[in-house]
Amino acid sequence: MTSSSIAEASRTPGVIAGSAGRRLIRHPWAGFSLRRLSGLLLSFAVLTVVTFLIVPLIPGDPAVIAAGDGASPAQIANVRTELGLDLPLLIQFVNYVSGVLRLDMGTSFVSGESVSTLIFTRLPFTAEIALLAIALVLLVSVPLGMAVAILTRGGRNRWLDAGFNFLTSLLYSIPQYVVATLLVVVFAVSLRWLPAAGAATLSSLVLPTAALMLGPICVISRIVRRETAVVLDKDYIRTARGWRLGALRTHARYVLPNLLTTTLTLSGLILAAQLGGAVVIETVFAWPGLGQGIVNAILQRDYPVIRGIILVLGLLATLIIILVDLILAIIDPRNLGGTSNDV
């Protein structure tokens, strides 16, 4: 073996390792994961700063609220020391971030309960109606929008098009608290079919979920209808019809996949925004989730609870958007932001 071949052989393991590392970094899923993780960390950083500033920027002394009515100046001073409110603002922020990372968000001023315990007790109730509403919104709005677009294609059934646009616009314009109140009056008070409040039975899910999903169904079905109309005019759809494929096969195989990218992207943003609507819905139906928890905390000026719930709701909204991006990437790898040439 020559000296040059020996030198080449000695360099080979490093070259192979370096090449494998570069291929891993350039892999579309690696880049996708890195971008989404960076976005999640940025959202967490922003939410942490915003929620921390709730206490310093709100007028009044949190120590007075935490000490309770009739507390003496000495008691208030002791509470301020216990809460760390006498420390410099930067030290308070470091302590707050450290606590959040340990899932320790402080103690409720009102009940003395751990904020983390309170949040994890209420979180399943919010997740229950939110996940159910998201699933039902997609199951209803996508077929509805596609059906209207197919039935009104080429100017047919103008009455259906006009009625669909009018009805969805009207229903979406009604505030959620009005929709929730009407549902209670009709189905709980008048017909007595469903419970008006609470979470004691499975039927208690029906009214709050219906109130939460009505607005998104109106918006997303209109998006699906528009996107379907655009796809139906594409050349490949005309080709599929020329092959005399069945209508169901054409729409399921060629129309649906090509409208999902835009539809799911906008749906993710809309559904994430609906977490704010959950606050109203949970209050109307006395649903024991995070929404009702933050309303009670605001009324009682329970700042640690407000901080914790806002932080969790913000992270949930971010995770919904990331989940939608993941689904889009699985459906169409082009949404990874890379191509097969990158591998």
C-alpha cells in the first residue's frame, strides 16, 4: 500500500462522518423541525416577558392584594418579601423564568393553591371542548364547502350560492356570547334537552362545543368553497374528467389534496384564535376550564393565576399552528421548505 493510499484511508472515516452530518442537517425534516422549534422558543420567550410584566405594570401593590383586607403594614411588608416583590425587577424576572421552567408559576393570591396545580386541573376541560370543536369544524366545513362549490360550479344553482354566502355571513357576525345564550334558551330552558351549565355529564359538552364551532365553520367552509372553485377550473381536473373517472374519485383524489394546503393553513390560524373565544364560552356555560379560570382571576385580581393561564393559552395556540404545519408537511412534503434534491 502506498503512502498516498494510507493517507486517503485515514481521512475516509472523517469524510464519511462529515458528509453524513451535512446530509442530516440538509434533510428537509431536520430543517422543518429546527424552524418550528425556533418558532416555539421565540413564542415562549415573548409570552414569558409579556406575562411577567403583568404584575409590575398594573397599578396597585400586589402585596396588598395578597395580604388581604385589613392587613397591617408589617404584614404587607412580610408578604412583599415572601413574594420577592422587594427584589430588583431583573432578579424578579430571572426568578419567574426559573419557576416557569420548573412548572412552578407561583401561588394564587386568593386560594393559596399552586397556580400550576390549578392550571393542570382546568386544562383537560378546555382541551376537551377545544379538540372536539376543532375535529368537528374540519369534518363539517370541508365537505360543506366542497359540496357548495361543486353544486354551484359554472353558475349553476345561484340560489344555493347566494343562500350559503348570506347564511354563513349572518351566523359569523353574531357574537359568540349571543350564540351561547340562544343555545341555552332554546335547548336547555325551552326544550330541556341539554344541561345549561357545568360538566357533570357527557351531554354537557354539546352546547359549549356547538357555540365554539359555529363561527369557524362559517369562515372555513367559505375558504374551502373558494379554493374548491379554483381547483375545479384547473387543467388536470378537466383531464381527470376526460378519463371518465367517477365524480367521487375525482373529487377525493384530485380536488381535496390540492385545496388542503391553503385551507389547513388558514384553519390553523382561525382555530388558534378560537382559544380566546373559549374564555367567553366557558363563562356562559360555567365550564370549569382555563377560560372561566382567567375570568375569575381577573375579577379577583389574582395576578399569578392570570400570568399562568395566559402563558398556557398562548403556548397552546402556538402548538396548534405547529401541529397544522406538521399535518401539511406529511400530506405534501413540499411544505417542508425543501425538496428531495436537498437530501
